[in-house]
Amino acid sequence: MMDSSETRLIDLVIDWVRANKRSGNGTADITPDTDLVASGLLDSFGFVDLIVYIESLDGCKIDLTEADPSEFTVVKGLCRMALNHKQ
């Protein structure tokens, strides 16, 4: 179950992705379970921009060295990583 801070961060990430996604994916539905890279919504540069955005929020920190590769490109997995390392 998600707490309010996780829900808030997920909503912020989804809004950011909608505003910054690659142009060819206008109709893609973005949910907490969306893999942002596999879906084509973000390329590697867009994904790095998203990480910078998340880290600018509330002292969140994302350490990809300890990330599960199957989780960190998924919206809720990325948000959980950020909240687990909040400073």
C-alpha cells in the first residue's frame, strides 16, 4: 500500500513524464506500473533528466548502483527508491 508521500511523488513523476516524454508517444497511458524506458516514453537522456528532477524534490536521492534494473525504470519503483534515500 502506498503512503501519501509516495502517491504524491508518483503523481509528480507522471505529470513530469507527460510534459517531457518523447514526441511520438502522445496517447500512451502512464500509470505507477509503467516502464518509462521500455514503453518508449523516455530515452536515456530523458530518464537522466527525470532523475535530476526527482532529486530536486524534497531532498530525494537516487542511487542507481544498488538498484534492481527491472524496478528503477518503472514509475513506482523509481519513486520508492527516491523515498528510501530521502535526506
